[in-house]
Amino acid sequence: MPDFLTNHLIHKDEDFMVIHKPAGLLSVPGKGEALHDSVLTRLVQEEPKTLLIHRLDRDTSGLLIFALTRLGQNSISRQFQERQTHKVYQALVAGHLEGHGCIDIPVIYDPSRPPLHIVDANHHKPAITHWTALEHFEIDGQAVTRVELVPITGRAHQLRVHLQHLGHPIVGDTLYASLAQQQLKNRLCLHAYKISFTNPKTAQTEHFECPVPF
């Protein structure tokens, strides 16, 4: 799609660029022509040097980093693998949630119900999410809480499954929320709004933010 880069670029330098990913668009192509469209596909059309570093769920919006050199890809990818990046999300969750806490329970793929994931306390890989309640209000008479989420690990569907496990699914989540909770908003209310990492060339810490759209 022409002008995707222009419309969604937050930062670009020699080694990497930071993109605002819209909700509903895959980070990378899926299997088959119907799932070919993605952020990566569109970026490569405009900037052929684009290299993948990490991804967000299709229905999650927010900050995505792509490399433009092998140095950028190797350095920033390693920071993700070694948990040296700092990512902050916001979400709207169903119900009234107070205070703050830490969800520390592994999340695994459920092969009997693809693409769902579930918690499994016996799994060997940890999944850890810190959460803080920020604001309380109502949508169509239903209590909703705005929360800040800091994932320490990066398991697939981690935030969505952890909040369901907590008893407060993310509003608009067609996989893990009830039908009534899904219908409160026309999108998954999960947004990656802050990220920090070390610049591959300067070794300085880079901070980026993307306004929350809900």
C-alpha cells in the first residue's frame, strides 16, 4: 500500500526504524495469499532494506521496530532475546481492577484449540507481567479499567491470557473475552505505547512513545 511508511513512521535512522502498527494488520505475512498483507510486506515495498526484529499480534496496535542493517537487526534482536528492552502497554480490561500486581504463570499454546493459548503452571518457561490500574470508567454501563502492562517476558498472547487468568479480559478480545466484553469496543484494546532499547551505534538509550488510541 503506497505511503504506509509515510503515514506510520515514528523514527528512522541508518540502522532501524520505529513504526506505528495499526490494529488489525499482521506484523508479518501469514500462510496463504489471504494473509499476505502485513506491516513487513508493506514496508519492504517502500524500503527494500527492511528487516524483521519483533512482532505484535494482528489485533494489537503500537510500536514496532524494524532494522535497516544487519547491525541493527542483530543488536536489537539480541536485546529482545536477553530482556534488555523495556516495553510498556496500555489496555482496557473488563471489570473494576484496583492497585497493582505481578502475574507470574507460564503461557503455552493449546493445540486442541488453535490459535488459543492457556496458562500452565507446570511449564518450564516463565511468563511474567507487571500491571498497574490507572483509571476506572464505564462503557455502556459496564465497568472498565485502564491498566498499564509491563511484560518481562514475551510469550505469544501473554498479556491477553494473563489478564483473562486474572479475571479481567481485555475489552474487544475476540479470543479470550466473553461476547459481551468483546462488544464493548470494535477492536482489541491493547496498545504498545512505550519502548526503550540501546542504539546499536551510539550505545545511548532510545525512548519512543505512541499515543494510546482508546
